[in-house]
Amino acid sequence: MDLNQRKLTKSEWQGIEIPVSQEEKEVLELIIRGFHDVNIKYNKHNSLFSFLKIEYSQAMEDYLYNKYFSSIISSLRDKHPTISQLSVSVHANPVIKKADLIRLEKNNAEKMKLDTAFEYLLLELVKKILTQSQKPGNATWIIDYFTLYKLTRVTISNVNRHIRQIVNNILSKFEDEIEMSTVVSNAVEFIEKNKLLLTYSDSVLYEHQKQVFTLMKNPGPKLALYIAPTGTGKTLSPIGLSEKFRVIFVCAARHVGLALARAAISVNKKIAFAFGCASADDIRLHYFAAKEYTKHRKSGGIGKVDNSVGDKVEIMICDIKSYLPAMFYMKAFNPIEDIIVYWDEPTITMDYETHELHETIKRNWRDNLIPNMILSSATLPKLHELSETTSDFERKFECAQIYNVVSHDCKKSIPIINKMGYVVLPHTMSSDYSQILEIVSHCESNLTLLRYFDLKGVVDFIHYVESNDFVPGNAKVGRHFASIDDVNMQNIKLHYLRLLKKIQHEQWSTIFHSLKLAQEKRIQPNNDVDPKGNKLRKTQSVGPGTTIQANKVVTLSGQPLSRLMSEQVQPHQKEEQCAQCAIYVTTKDAYTLTDGPTIFLANDVAKIAKFCIQQANIPVKVMEDIMEKIDFNNKVNEQIVSLEKQMEDLVEKLTLKNDSAEEKGPKGKKPEVKVKTATGTDAVTMNKLEQGLEQLRGMIKSAQLNEIFVPNKSAHIEKWGTRDDSSLKTAFTSDIDEEFIIEIMSLNDIDDSWKILLLMGIGVFTNHPSIAYTEIMKKMADQQKLYIIIASSDYIYGTNYQFCHGYLSKDLCLTQEKIIQALGRIGRTNIQQEYSIRFRDDEQIQKLFYVEHDKPEVRNMNILFNTGDE
């Protein structure tokens, strides 16, 4: 995380101009429209009517049914003659407009079946239910029933009423055969892995966005404490708020502000930047926000912008250092009642007793004049914990209202896995029932933890305790899930917590130990290959229960017995071996990292980087060849830097000449072509320098590793992969273009080991002087080109890249809030993939699930977000 309060670089300016994807743009447009209508709901999928773009009428509905659907229904009736629910009343010859008829004749039924019309999906599910339900003992149709039921609740306009009637008839027919306990027990397949439900879900605002948009419209001063899980659109809410208000977005982590800027520009919002500002003179406007400017002489576009005129600015994005200049700038053009300060992640640096930003944060709060403020973070202290901060705000702004917005998204499961490879859930953490109740109470007070409950482990526990009557009948699924409408991931996990409180104290030990014995590792150790990559083959079993072959010659027969050697495996050795589960990320455990990139968080980044290279087992000869190329490139890079410095000096010299000529009169015009005005000796020198640079850049040697050393490439999997794991099919690998390799090889201000790591698909995020390297890493991370990113703990906050797996190194020293922030880096996509968070220290897991007293974040926020003295 870059907390340097400096101005934007050229590459950062260029980066914000890259448009977001069409899918992201649709989300942004939903947020904008949602500000005006918080209950907005739409679905991008089409019914047959929507697909054909034909005006709705009942006659046309009958016609479409007869033309496209009746043959399907007739076929189903022939196969299932006893199913009366397939019969509907339809007008045989409806009268429709001739123009519509001509349009319809251009389409054919075969073309319409290609996943375009929603009705075809519904009928396909009906067909599966009818077919599978007739097979004795076959319960697979229940998942289709569940899916069909849920799909009838989505918002797709003008679904053919006859199809809808048939669907409802089928659902009613089989309703009595559905057991809620069966549905909940199979929630992993029914909900978590059900791609149809995710694909066809409605687009709606999150509840926390609805609340924020509504309360900020209320008149008068207000402070909102905005708590919602990471990856649920908190930092995009300012785009919606800017529909009515002017927003000052304050961010300690600059990459968060840049991500917002890129999103805002993609929907034509007018933004400005205040980064590293000493005064309002340092504020810079984006072209969209420019009101006064000169036109470019050749292109006719915007030339030089007058940054002092900010009438059009809708969103001001600033760092902590620049807040006060940004505030006075926005205040100069807008009434303070129309401005909102949106402070993103105010808990950053709050876990330190002292930090260089603390004094600035204190001054910003004390000197703030804007009466509308939002403090936003997934780990913001609760309302009752910030009593001094809220009271101070109320004293400062008369009649101020304090709002508490708390949301808990639980649409996906991101399991926590301990160092032994087991999934961790509250019921696995202690044999002491009083501690279990303590954990449950903590989880109920911090429901954001629900998303880190493994759904499979949850439903297995529910099934076990209910089927064995360890809980009373009124606590079971049947009493709390009245219909399929009640069955969702969040309600199931809440039911799990409810059950944990209903168990008899004396029965807990039995339950705990029974489940502990039956628990299987989520990440199985790869015993098919040794650390050197040699395939292992079992030739003989040794140990208890094995016998010596009868025909083996015993040369000491008849002699006195004496112990020559013992080969007993000590328990602590076995435990130590198990604790190494899934840490060989560049070799035999790489196959466990599936679907997308992985982030490895550690304090000692260099140590992890060195470990990755060591374990890759790259032969000495190969390594020497790569290092030879890197050394050569480093020498070339030194020459490039020297020539670039000479060119900069020459350009500066020419600029001074042009400026001097401009002051003398008309002959000094056209300053925008400074370099091209070089003549005589200067022109020759410039030309030589350019040729020299081009020649040197062409000398940079690219380097490549054999795929056997690149995690999860086909050759690598063949050497290191286990023989019987299905995850081999989804193992994720890097995709690094030649241009990225050349760019990295051209850098001379990073460690050589980082260049080798890049060839393996591994990037490094840490605070170091090479801005160029960081920008390249950001670009590759954004495009999901990297296999793993090793990041220092500074990158826990606000890293918005998409990761499927995460490691928390045992050298991390984190508060509970920081652990939750770290977990928030995983599973930020809108897709339910295979996710995991792998702790290398089980004590960190304990810290996560127990109440933490005397939190430094709470203590420091009450001191710094307070106008009084410390």
C-alpha cells in the first residue's frame, strides 16, 4: 500500500483513462440510477418478447406460445401423459399485426433456442424434473426444482404467461415432496455451485448502498459510520452520491482513489485530484471537469486547463495530506451543505501507536468545515466504540445526526484453512463448550465473519447434530425454513450459529471429538512426489499390521536377539510434516491454487521470494544462464540511464532557448514544438542520442524459463502434480507476455531475484523506489496475468485486484481488524469459484474468532478524530 502523499505520476494519469469493462460499467450505471431509485431492480436476460423487441399483447403472447413453445409442451405431454399440469388454455388462432408477423417470419425456432430466451431455460428445467423424478430412488431432480423455484423470482419482463403457469403448476405438484432438511444439507450444490442462479440473478443495489443513499438525502449535518464487507461496492458509492452532492473522497491508499477515478471517468463523471498538495494551487482537474482552458492549436482539443476554476467538479479525490486544500477548494464553488466528505478506510495507520500521518489526520478532523461526513471501512469500530468521536461531531455541528450503516454480505463462502490443511469453523475450535458460546457471541456481533464459514462444513454440522437429535425439535431446520424462499447462504449460516447455542453442555465433548475424528483435510498433502520432483511409488508397507514375508532368509536364525536400530516415527515429526501443508507453491502444492491468482501476505517479502526460488529447483546451469542475461541487461540499463539523462539535459536546454525567444517577440511562438526546433549542433546531438537509445534498448536480452519451472504450466503439472486430484483441471497459471518480460528486464532499480520470480509468474508488492516496477505489477495484476503476488502487510488495505486464494504468513503481527482486512483481499469477484484463505499460524485464527479488548484502532480513532487535545 502506497501511503506516500505525493503528486500523481504520468503513468497514474494514463492509467485512469483506461475504460472499465462493460460489465463493470453496467454496475456503475446501476449505482447512478440507484441513487434516484434505491429499489431499482433489473435483469439483463431476455424473455422471448424482449428478445424480439415486439410490443406486448395477449394475442401476441398466444401466438408466440403456439409458434415456439407448444411443440415442446406437446412432446412433454406425450412422454408424461399423467401430468395434467402441462395443460394450458391458449387461443388457437390469435390475431396479430401484419408488421409483427413479417418480423417474426425472419426468425426460426432453432435460432431462438440458443440460450437467448428465458422461457427455454424454464422448460428445460421442467423437462429434467419430470424425467428424473420418475426414476425410483433418484433425488437429483430436487436441485432442478430448487433452481426453477428460485428463477421464478427473478425480474425478467414479459415472460410468457402460459410458460409461467406451467412452471407454477409443476412447482405446486412436487411441493409436498420437498424436505427442507434435504435442501439445506445439499446447499453446496444447490446454492454455492449453482451457476444458473448466479448467472440469472437480478442486478440490485446492496442494502448498505440503499441506506447510505437514503440517509444522506436527509437535511442537516450528519455523520455516517459505514460498515460493509470488502468487495461489495463501498468505494463506488461516491459515484451515486455525486448525482446530487459534491463529494470529497479522502483516501490514505492512493490506488483506491485511482480505482475510483477510473470508474468515475468511465461514466463521464467530472473529477479532480488533490495529491501531495501544499495548497489549492496544486489541485488538478480532469478534462471532463475543465471549465476554462485553451484549445490545442493543431487538434482543436483541450490544451492547457485552468485548474483554479472548479465549478464543474463533482468528485474531488484527495490524499490525507491534501484534504484541507481540497476542502477549501470545493467550498469556494459550492455551499457546504451540498458537500459530502467520504473518508475511505479511516482505520489505516490506527493500529500504530504513533505514525507520521496521525498529526495530519488530527488536523484534518479539527479544521474540517464540511457538516456531512461518511467514515467507511469493513472494520470500522462500532457506534458504541466511537462515542468520543461521535460526541465531538455533534458538538461541532449543531443538530447533527449520527447514522450507523452496517451490512453483512454472505453470497459466497471463502473457507479458512489452518496450517494442517483443515477447514476451520467455530465448532472445530474448542472442546470447551463455554468457549464455543463465546465464539458464537463474537460471530453474531461481527456477522461479516459469516462469509468465511465454509458452507460444506456448516451443512455437515447441521445434518450431524439434527439427525442425531443433539438439539431440540424446535431448533431444527424444519421450524426455521418454511419454504425455499428462506433458503439462502446467510440464513443457513445463521441457523448454524443458532444450533451451536442449543446443544446441551454435557453433550458437546462427544460431538466435538466425533466430528474431529471424521474431519478430512480440505487440502490433501501431495505424497506422489518428493521435494526434488521425483515420483514416489509405494513398494512395501512398514509399521503396525504388516508382516515379514515367509520366504525371506533370516541369517541370524538361532542367535541371541539384539536391537540394532529403531525406525519409529515420532508424533511431533508427523505433526511438523503436516504443518507444511500446501506451502510449496512453486512445486508440488501449486496445483491446489485454482481458478485465479493468489496473494501471499508477509512481513519479510524477501524471505518468501527466496523460498519460492529455492523450492523451484531450477538447475544451476539454467540459473547461471538467466543471471548472465540479467547482468548483461543491468549494464545496458546503466548506459540507457546515462543517455536518457543527457537527453533530458538537452531538452531542458532547448526549452530555455524557446522560452527566451518567446519573451523577445513573435519569433518565439510555437513553444509546443520545443524539441523539433532544435537546429545545427543540437539537432545532430539529439539525433545521435535517440539512435543510441534505440540501439541499446534493442540489446536488452529477454529470458525465459522452461515451462517445467513455471507453476501449473502443463510440463510443471506433469512433473509435480498429484495423480488423483480433480483440481489439476482448474489449476491456475501465469500468462506473461514478452513485452512485460522486456520491460522488467529493462529495470535497474529492483533486485535481480524479482526478475527471476517474474519468469515464474510471481510478482512482488512492497514499498521500494522503483515506481516503474510497481506500475508494471499493477497492470499485470489487474489483467490477472500473475500466478502469485507476494505482498508486504502494507498492502492489506484496499488492494482491489481479484484473488482466489490467500496466504497469511506466520511472521505477520496483525490486529483483529487487520486480519479481517487481509481476508477481504480474497473472493472480490462476482463469481463463486474455489476460494481459500490459508493461515500459516493458527494463533491468528484464534485472534479472529475471539473478542479483542482494548483495540488500538478504537483507542486511536477516539483520540485523532476528535477536536480536543490528546
